[in-house]
Amino acid sequence: MIGLRLDGRLHIRSPPGGVDHGLRSEAQAPYYNILIPVFRRTIFAEVSSIMPTNVVEFFKLSKFPRMDVRIVAVLAAGLLSVGCVLAPAGDDEQLRTADAAPAPSAPAGPKAAEPALPNVKLDGDLLYQLLLGEIAANRGDRDTAAESLMEAARISRDPRVAQRAARIALDGERLDIAEEAASLWVKLQPDHEQSRGTLALIMAERGRIEEAGEHFISLLRQNGEPDGAALSRVARMLGEVSNQENALAVMALIVARFEDNPEAHFAQAFLADRVGRSELVLESLDRALVLRPDWDEAALAKLGHLIQNKYPREQVAAFAVDFLETAPEASRVRISYARYLVDEEASIAALDQFRELLEHDPENTTGLMSAGLLSIQQERYKEAREFLTRHLKLTPDN
């Protein structure tokens, strides 16, 4: 082991039972925890808790900042794999290592099953590729970083390394490596939501529409029929795809598979709005409202889209009135429509909407205040007094 005496001198000794660089990390630990046990066996307590990326930064900023990353990685790998010199008796008292720290106790209660991880032997080749990848990433050399971390993933077959390789490759726009890394990640953790989502996103970016769609559909079906939150997450992910047509094509496949789910059409509307396809927004929201006629969330989204994109007042009014006949208690939709009428200087019609709102929701403070102010504007003082008095009873501190 490598330790540091209190006088600052380097000291080397072997671990109990000889050199052992095999490890099995916790399932939920980040990728870089693969290196932490080695650092804990090799570095003095005050630096053993430093993450590997900070050690990489040390090599980056120390005496040889311009040295080729491969040379730095070789030096770091050599340093971290040194061992075998026995310490003289009594020296252990001056050596502090993270091995001496007690392991944290597990929390009480049932523990969820963790996915199996490989028992990785951290040999020279793997350590070199990991360090080279991280040092290159810190120096902005994304190509070298992606290639090295992908090689480390091939060697270790550890899903955390594959995940790291995929992210670095995506950052460096190396989609070939990103796809290979994400495919390995899915193979190692087929039920992991993030792994399959990452692979699907890469395939969408590369124009492999059907494959991307199937991966997203498998992801959505992991827990049965997908809910709105899951479909919205997929829509947000597809919104990050640089090729908008690819994103819309993948979303169309997903919607076709969940045709009778109004949440799927709502998610499609969200994506269409993000990429500026107004007609598809309205088409998707109309389909969602056919499947769920009284859904105020979809109605509010459509009304907002019509208003924001300055559709004719007649079209806005026709939709709002029609929906409010179907769902008269949809307070949010009615308030939004009434405010639109105020902006359009149709204060009489706006006051009528607020009156209707208060018929269904008599303690709606927004409706009471708005109705009171509009009544004053129209010189209906008696009515205004009634609305504002009711408002004050509900909000006496106002």
C-alpha cells in the first residue's frame, strides 16, 4: 500500500494477505466508485476520500500539465498499482488509510434487490483505460475519452462504465461509440430505464426510427400501460433530438402503438409545440379531447395555444364555449378564457364568464375579485360590492 507519513514522506507496504485489486462495488454507486477501493488502499487518509476526477485534476495541474494524456495515465496507473514492500513494525500507527474507517451501517427496513455487477479485476489495462479516459475528458479531448472509456467498458463489462462511456461519447458527438456503449449498457442492465432511454435517443438521432420507437415502447411498457408522466418524459427526451423530423417520426410510432391513450396524444402535442408544428399540436389535442372530452388539461393547452399563436377570436371563442358546455365546472379553462376576453376588450362577455364560474365555484377568490373589478368598470356598483364583500369574507387579510 501507499501511505503518507505525518512528516510528508511516501511509504509503501503490502495489504494484508498480499496485493489484491479485485473488487465488487455497490449496485447503486456511481461509475467512478470502481476506482475508490484502489485509492483507499493506496493513499493516505486525508486524500483517500478525494474522487478519482480530482486525482486526475492533480495530474492535469501539477508539474507536467502539458504532458500527453497517455503518459500521465501510465504514471497514474503505475502509482496506483504499486505495492509489496512491508512496513517496519510500529509504523502502522503513523499510517492512516481509508481501510481503517468502519463501513456505514445499512439502513433499517427491507432492502430492494440490486442488479448483479461483475467482479472486476482492476488490472493494468483496465486502470490505464479508465484513467486515460477521465484525464482526456478533463482536458477536453472527447474523442480519446470516449474511445478509452468504451475500451474500459468492453474489458470490465460493468454497466456503470458503459454508462459513462455513452455520456462522454454523446457530449463529443461520437454517436458510433455512444451507440455501442449504450447497447452494452442495455445488454448488461436490460430493465434499467435510463439505459434503454439513452439507446433509443441515440438511435433517433441517427435516423433509425423503427428501432428507436421499439426501444421507447419497451421502456414505456415496463410497468404496464404507460401513464402521462412516462409519456411526457419520452416527449421531453425526443425534444432534445437535433433532427426534428426524426423526433416526430419516432413519436408517431409511439402514438400509433398507444392510439387509445389520450396521454399519448397529449405528449405528441407537447413535442409538436416544442418543434413549432402548430397544426400537429391542434390535431393531437383534438384527438386527446375526443378520447377524454372533459379533460381540462388538454383543453387548457389548446386554448393557450390558440391564444398564444393569435388565432382568430371567433375560433378561440368557438372552442372555449363548446368545451365549457361539455365541462361547465372546468374553472381553469373558464378563467383563462375570461382573461382572454378582458385582453380583447370584451369586458361584458368576460364578466359573464366570471359570473358563470361563480355559479359552479362560489368561493373562487380569483373569480370574485375579477368579477368585482369588472363590475366597477361597467358601473355596476351594487354587484361589485357583493362580489368584493364575498371576497373579503374569504380573505379577510387582503
